[in-house]
Amino acid sequence: MKGPYQGMENQIINPLETVCQTVHEAIIIVNRDLVIQLVNQAAYRYCGLTEAFRGQPFHSITTTCGAKLADALKQVIAEKRPMQQLQVMCQGWDRHNILLEATINPVLDDQGTCQGAVLAIRDRTRMIGGDVTPNRRNRFHRLLGSSPGMEEIYSLIENLAPMNTTVLITGESGVGKELAAEAIHLQSQRASKPLVKVNCSALSDTLLESELFGHVKGAFTGAVKDRLGRFQLADQGTIFLDEIGDISPNMQVRLLRVLQEGEFERVGDSHTSRVDVRIVAATNQDLRKKVAKETFREDLYYRLNVVEIPMPPLRERKDDIPLLVEHFIIKFNQKHGKAISAVNSKVMDLFNGYPWPGNVRELEHVIEHAFVTCREPVIKLGHLPKSLFNPDVNIREIPPAVVEIEQSSDEKEAILRALEATHWKKNRAAELLGMSRSSLYRKIEQYGITA
């Protein structure tokens, strides 16, 4: 922090950091130039603010109440007097209309100079009987979609989030199970505590046991010091166990004990540790079938599946595709420094007819592929990966000439752009180009492409 805010960091921000993260009100601290210096986790729920907003001007907040709050902050800083119980109606970043009550206090240094202000925001919507309007939301935290299926998911998360109930999120790969877990945590009373994520399928049984429960020095080769496990790191917060269907029978037994008793031992330790952790698990498998085949414990299944959140696949909520496309275009314009504005009607026809086996994640990859190959303001069919043009997909007739790269020079240029965009990671470049890695290597050699 520089300029007139110099010195405020050590005197105010650092001591307040821990306190701000433990309160349920949204806290935003600005300097006297209205540059954001601190936001807490609750500010994400109300305003969509993350740590990335530190150092950004307050007017970068795009909620409808942002301008009114900015004027109030200016007044408090100019007059050096607090402002209490300022009520504003706001269409929040998730398009949910809410009534907010704000309190603003000036921050004065030893000489009485105002160095900034502290803005505290609380939700008063429930005091007037629930949501202010019946308008359907098109996003909820980082989940996107306004279809009836997604609105049901939003409502279910809101209802169960305040409880400590164990949750099982089910659905195909790429539907947003991790985003749903984040929303559950951020809506809960544990939002100021850690959300710890574990991909259970990415680790061997031995490593997963150490990762979840920790180990003591000398427990196994390479254990040179004591290490806390993910459950201890998530104490008072939430642990998200992704791909829970892949854990071994041994790990199922150990996890069942944590669910039942809230206790475990670190690897190589005889001392029992206790934790207060909410468990949110996710799987793309049918655990009922695994229970029937006796590859997944029935008692663990029912412990995990207290409340199930079934995430709908993209093919069942195609009304959300335009919203998702718009979101990804904005995202990749920022990432790649481009100015692409839309997809054309033929692309949207293709998207609406395609079954999306990879769901939202596949759509995101398709849009990023288009950003690599497109040098126009609008994405066209020729900019999409060829894997989308499956003859078995029920879409409108698409002239083959439109989707083929007609000249080798164009293909070489597309390959170069893909390699540059992925920092020459050939696996990722091949994925963006919609071809196999072996095909990419062959074409790199064919065109004489070098880094």
C-alpha cells in the first residue's frame, strides 16, 4: 500500500484480518482514494468479492448498490463521521434481489487524518419476508444457470447449508460438483473457516491415508517430520472429498469412523485426534450399484448420503448454454487479451444439438479452443474442435467445407497459436485443437514447428 495509506497496513489491516474473517457481516476496508484494502469471506456471499479485488477501486464492484455505497464512503471519509444503518436495495452479483444494511466508520490516524473507511454489510432481506422479488437467479456463488433444475439446486443448498448435515453431491464429470461444494461451505456458518478439498482418486491408498489423517515422523519411508492431515486442517470448517466412490475398502472403514465418532489416528500414531468437520462428498459413480456389488460399504453410503444433491447434466438444461457461453467469452477475453463478442447462430445451433458428454467443463474447453483459433470478433463453426462434428449428433446439416481447415498454412498457424496459448504443453494443445497427441506430434514434425 502506498501514498496516503502508507503505514495503515501494519497499524490496522493486519490486526483486523483475523477478526474480519470470523464475522458474518461482509467487511470491506478502503483507503481514502476508495481503493479496496481488505475483503472478508462474507463479502463473497453478498458482493461476489474475492481476494483478487484487493488493490482495485471500489467502483469495480458491479452490483447495483455499488454507486450508492461509494457515495456514502466518500461522505464518511470527507466528514470523518460514521454512517449508521444505511439501507440499500441491491440486485446482488448472483442476481438475487436483497435488502442490505450498511454501517461505515472512518479510519483516523494519530493526527486525526482520515486514512480510509470500514464498510460493514448485513443482509436484512429475511426481516421483510424472504426474497425481495420472485425473479429467477442466473447464478449462485460460482454456479451458473437460470433453468428450473439449477434453481432447485440453489434452493436445496440454501436450505441445507446452515445445518451440519453430511452431503453427497452426485452427477456426471464436468457438471460442477466442486462448485456446489464451495457454495454449501460459503452459505454455511463455517464460511469463515477452511474449505479443504481432496481428490480421492488421484492418490494411492497409502498416500490418501496420510493425506487425510496425517502422519508422525518415522511412520514410513520419507516421513521425516510430523504432518497434519486434511481433516485436522479443516477443523471447524468443511472437507470436500471428491471422487469418493474410488476409495478402497480399508479407507472406507477409516472414513466411517470419522463420520460416526469424529475421531481418527494419524499414520504411525496411537494418539486419537478429534475434529469438528462437515463432510461434503462427491461422486460421478452410482454408489447404489457399488453397494449391491459389495464394493462400497452400505453403512458408509447411508452415512454419506444424508442429503443428496443431484447435479443435472448440461444436456438437461440447455437453456443455460447462452449464459455459460457469455460467461466463458468474458473469462477468456480477460485471460487471452482478446475482444471476441459472441458466437454466431450456427455455432449456437450446434451447441443446442450436441449432447455434451463432458458437460460444462467440455463447453468451457470448446470455447477456449475457439479463442485459440479465432481472430475475428465472432466465433464461427470453423473455429471449433472437429470432435464436436459427430455424424450421430442430431444437429442441423453443416457443410463439411465450413468445418475443415482448407490450407495447410492455416492449420500450421492454428497449431502454433495453440502451442503458444498453452506454453508449449503439447497434451493441452492437442486437447484444444481437438486432435490426439500423436497427431499433433506428427503435424509438428510435418510443418517443421520449433519452440
